[in-house]
Amino acid sequence: MKIYLLERRDDPSWDEYRSAVVAAHSKKDAALIHPNGHGGEAVDVSRTGSWVSNSKDIRVEYLGEARVNMKRGVLMVNFRAG
């Protein structure tokens, strides 16, 4: 498992996620994790609302290796509350 930083390529508005730190198997896998905590779900236009509607709109940066027993999912988020 690896740790990644997900950042939006656009400028988020109020009540939207700005970024997230996630544990995932790969860079591609990380881009599919939604910051709302539903770690196993892919980005879906119909339910995003506070996140991007396409995983291509996310910049994914590798941060390092996770602990051996760490589960896939969201570790921390940056939410722009309004």
C-alpha cells in the first residue's frame, strides 16, 4: 500500500473538497477514491457534488509507503467549508 496526495486541478468553491491524502494500491487507484470517506468508490458524476466529476481533474502525488497493515481509503481531507 502507498500514500498519495490528491489535489484538484481547478479552484474549489465553498463547501467543496480541496485535497485529500489517501492510501491506495497505485496512482490510478488513488485517483478513484472520493474524499468523502467512501474509499472504495470510483468518482461518479452523479454523486460528486463536492469533488471533481472526472479523475483526470485530479493531480496525484506519491508521498511514500504506508504501514504494512494499512487499509485502502481516506486518511485526511482538506474541505473548504463555507
